Amino acid sequence: MRSLSDTLTRLRSFTPATGPFDPAGSSGTLSALDEFGSNPGQLRAWMHVPADLPPNRPLVLVLHGCTQTAAGYDRGSGWSQLADRHGFALLYAEQQRANNPNLCFNWFAPADIRRGGGEAESIRQMVETAVARHAIDPARIYVTGLSAGGAMTSVMLAACPDLFAGGAIIAGLPYGVAGTVPEAFDRMRGQGYDRTALAGLVRAASDHRGPWPTVSVWHGTADRTVEAVSAAMILHQWTELHGVVTPDRIDRVDGHAHRAWHHPDGTLAVEEYAIAGMGHGVPLATGTAEACGVPGPYMLDMGISSTWRIAAGWGLVPAEAAAPEASADPAPKPAVPPQTARSDEAPELAPIEGGRLDPLRVINHALRAAGLLKG
């Protein structure tokens, strides 16, 4: 049985981070995308389109994590830096507090993750509007996100697989595995997964039967907000859909374990980056040719730039010149770090009224702080 202290520790990880990097700070590069459809999920949309961008260029949809904004995530991850340098457009979906007090996308709510409804439909509408207004190449649309945004990336790949050529899920969860708040927390702990049902959840999300988008999975081995088991479940969900069983490439990239599954024709189907020792966040690299973004809470300098490598995998930026070092281990597995390993410290919960411990009050307070209970 889950302990109260374990539940509260998980919930505290969703409270706003503090530190030198302001996750809500403005990057100064985004412009509002207005009137993009009926917007049933009541989301906001922002774009960054480099000056004089020619027609038929790619589009990357980016989904922020809890407590973050589109501008803050753009500044931290460095996506607009790459867009300006290499010529592609960016679209950011942004949550509003009226939908979720902690600015989390509602990746676990059935009404928000189905094709044609809720937040998923709002995101689809903003993508189609951006494509039409900026003459985007419809064959080169991609999606990526962190944490709740990573889980929402899974949603978009499942609900609208015909819309995206590829997706990159950072510290996220598989599609369709939770329908309630308790189920959401169980999956974040790595509990309650049914491996046999994972691919079927995606197949049931639409009438699409392929080809499927490529999927890149990024997860820290020391992540205690979303356990790395979730990364393994995402891999299982998508390798089965692609019909690939055994990774045909196992190596290390900038010291981190990397595995890839390819189709018989050599095209990538699924890949995994297991970032050694990283907690919950986006892996960045500073002081290298691939450097972009700003380190801070949930933007973690791990010596590997996920933003650059994700973009390179989609053909948006040049691939790294140096070949990755070979791994002697035929099947590298993420190390199991100490249970106390964390990427940052979260603030304490507000005091309990009257100084007495009321478990129900504590849980409700924490759920509201996590953005999983309204009112």
C-alpha cells in the first residue's frame, strides 16, 4: 500500500520550482497564435517563426511541463535558438490555470486525451492553423514535451498519429494508462502497468493503422517524479506498434546509454536515451557546439543536449560529427540510483490548520498544489 509520506513527496515535486531560472520568464521570442479553432480545451497557442522563413519548412510543437509556461520552456530548452539558426517554425501549446491550477496538461483526463475533444483537439487545431498560415510542410511536423508535456506528447502521437512524423517524450508516460488521479500517481511510481494492453490503447485512439510516427524516449535514471519504468512502458507501447522487437543499435552518446530500433529498410522506428544520474527534467549541454538553452530547475546540464539531438534525429539540424563510443555491454540498463536522488528540492507544503495532522486535508492540499484537484 502506498504510504502517506510517499504520496506527499510525489505531490511536492509538482509545486513550483525556485531558483535563478524563472520557469515563467519570457524568452521574448514568442507571438500569440489567435483564432485557431473552437479550442474546446481552452489552451493558448504561441509561435516562433524565424524572419523570412521560406515555405515548406518543418514545424515543431513543444509542450511544457507543470508550473512552466511556453516562454519559460522555450528559454530553458533553447528551441528558438535552433529554429533561428537552422530555419524551422515552432508552435507552443500553453495550459491555463482555469484548466489546471499548476499549469499541467491534463494527460490523464479521458475528456482531454481523445481524438476530436478537449485539450488534444485544441492542440490539433492550433497545429493545422499554424500549417496553413505559415505554409508548413505537412510531412514534417514533430512534437516534443517534458513531464506532463511529455505525457501529452504521447497523447498527440496516439490521438493524431497521421499529423506527426515523429515525437520525443522527455520524462513522460505512455498513452491511455490512467483515467483518474490515483491511477496517474500509480503510473508515475511505475505501478499498475499492463504491458499487454499498451499498444492496443494507441490503436484504439484512432482509426490510423500506419505508418506510425518515430518515437524518441528520454528519461533520467534518477528520476523520482516519474519513475524510469514509464520510459520502458513507452518503449514497449511503440516498439510493438512499429513491429520491432530487439534494438539493433546499442551504444553510448556523450556517456549516456542509447538504444535504437530500426525498420528493415534502415529507417528509425524507436530510440531511447537513458540519462545516467539525471533527475526529473530536460537534459542540456553547455560549453559544446550543441549547446542551447539555459540550465535551471528542470533544465539540467548533463553533458548532452536533448534539444539538439532530437532536432538532429528529425533532420532539422546537422548530426554530430563524431561517432558515439561503442558500449561493451550488449544490453545497457539504467542504473538504479539511491531513493534520495533528486534533481532539485521542492518547497514544503503549507502548514496544516491548527497545527494538527489531518490526512484528508493534507492530501487535498497536495492534490490542489499538484494541479490534480480543482476548487
